[in-house]
Amino acid sequence: MSSFLDRLFKGGREGKDVEKRVLEAELSFLTSKFDEYLAQRLFEKDRNDLLQKAYIKFLKQMSVLDAHTIWPISNELQLLESYIDLYKSTLDEAVHVKLTLHSETDEKIPALLLFPLIANAIHMGYNSIEESPLKVKITAFDKVLTMELSNRVNHYIQSQEDTISVQRFKQRVKLMFDEDDYTLFFNSNSRTFKTFLQLKFNR
């Protein structure tokens, strides 16, 4: 992960760019920490006690995190799984998700770093057809984490990449990782939108 403070205090254009990046990165974190759409769906109608308890437990785990929290990949994956389960239990129409999570490393990442890409796929993709689920595959081995997402294209939006959450996510990754330590790209056709993220840990 890059140490961005030197760049921040250089001043001039570069300093201002980094200041903006810091702000966008924090907004990315805060939006992940409190998913307004999920909360609205949970409280717009009566939900069963088990779901409410699951959400309260989820919020308690979120409450101890801040934008500077660095934690084990296993913690991130565990909370991601809870997040996806809450969405699947909350939305009126079915959300089909094929989830593959596997980690064999104790490396650490910025808390909630992976959440915006999942949220973007849920919010902007079309995942209600069982034969075309949202596919989430995250693997971590040694010094590399790879995240692959694919979902059916939502033809009612112009671009799933061109969202505020994705733009803020890009700024957070740029802030937290050196250019050579991450790969991020998006690919779309008339049927499927795909996201690929790879993080390298060199320390």
C-alpha cells in the first residue's frame, strides 16, 4: 500500500489532486459502512425478528470501523457474506448470487474496500433470474487477492461502470495502493457486465 502523506503535503496541483482523492476515498468508505438503500428496504415494512437481529449484528460490526481501519482479508470476506445474505433476505424480488470465497493468507486490506463493487452489482445489475445470477469470486493466496464479478446487464442504465460509487471506489484504490500493486478493469457486452480487481501485497 502506498504512503500518500508525502504527496499530500507537496502542495500545488498534485497536492490538490490527492486531497480530492482522500475525500472521495472517505466517501466510498462511508457509503459502504452505511448502505442507505439496504436500510430503507429493511425498515420500509415489518421484517421478522431474525432478520432484524441479523441486521443489528451487522451494524455492530460496521460501527467499530473507520476509514483508516486495516483488517484481515478473512474479516472482509465474512462481512461481505453477511451483507449479501441481508440483501437476499430483504429485496422483494429474488436476488440470485453465486458466491465463491477462498482465502489462504493473513494479509490485511483497508476495511470495506471490496464492498462498493458488490453494491454496484446488486444495485445496477439484473440479478433476479436464477439462470443468470450475480457471480462473485474472491480468492486470496500468499500476496495476491483477486476479485471477479459478473452480472446480467441492466439495459435501463447507460453504463454500470459510470456510477458515483465506482468512481469513488477507483479513487480509494488509487489512494491506498501503488499503481503497480493493483489491476482494475471492467468489460461489458449486450448481455454481461464484468469486473476484475487484483491487489498485490509487497510489504
